[in-house]
Amino acid sequence: MKLTIILALTVLALPGITQAAGGAKKPVVAKKTPTHNELAKSQKKQDIERHGEEREPIKPLVDIRKRDLFAISTLFVHNGNWAMVPRNAVIYVPPRLKGKVVQKPVGKLLRWPLFLQKYGGLFHTHEVSMEQAKGKKKILPKSIKAYKGTGKIVVATYHRQPITVKADALRPEVTKAKDEDEVKEKKKTGIQ
């Protein structure tokens, strides 16, 4: 048994031993990896060789605008952590908490659910329907009045995630009766 294993290993090792002894092969030398600039130059040379002259770069059909995420978001900061919600998701900010709404982030980013869980005492979430978010339905004025009494930052949510709410949903409905009452009151006081 041992003899067969030794013979098998020698047969497998013989080609490697004969090549090493002959020295016929050259050692493999790795080439230096080209840099981006070197690749760009060589590609430019190849383009000139193929097409005869240097071509202008192809212009895109559509202009791609880079959007700034901070420009379309509202940022909250508290205790060295910050979170962001869509720009018009904030329904109400009490005067004493205006310092919590900032333009530039400071500290560590937390996802909104974790930020809300950690600092829930500062925030109140108001679940809105898709019709309210689109501005087709109004948020009740008594709800908005109640938020102002909480002293918390009110954030509109849809399925527990912040959502932008059109300004139309926050404006109270103006009815003819209200307009007529205002006109009568102005006539009584003499203000126009």
C-alpha cells in the first residue's frame, strides 16, 4: 500500500522536477498596473488611430441635475444625533423647539424611526391619508389647534413614515358663511 502511494506521488512530481532542472521557462514578471490617466491617454491614442482625428465627446440628450438631499429635507438635531424628514412633513414647530430644526447636520445620523423612538418626547406624529398628503382633503382645524397645545414638533406620517403634505391640506376651509360673518364684523368695527 505504501509503495503504491510513493510511486503515484513520484509519477505526479516527475514533470515538475524535469522542468525545474531544464530551466527552459522564463520567470513570470508582473506588469505594473496602469493608472486611470495612462488608460485615458492610451484610449485617446487608439481613438485617433481608428478615426483619423480627435472627436468631440458625445453630449447627453438629457441634462442631469444633481439634487441636494439636504435642500429637500428638514433636519432635526438633538443630543449629538440628527435625522431628516421630507421638507413639508413638518406640520408644526413650537417656538421653544425651533432650535431643534437646523440647516446643516451635526453629530451622528439616525434613521427616523430610531430618532423618534429615542427622542419621542420632542415629537408627535400625525398619521395622514394619501388624499390629505396630496392636498385633496383638509386636515381638521381642531386637530391643528390641538397640536399647538402639545408643545411638540408635529410630523405628518403615512404608514408610520414621514410624508410631505401639500399646504392646501393645512389651510382651513373658507366657507361663504365665514366670509359673510367677517364682512358684517368689519362693517360693525369700521375696518375695511
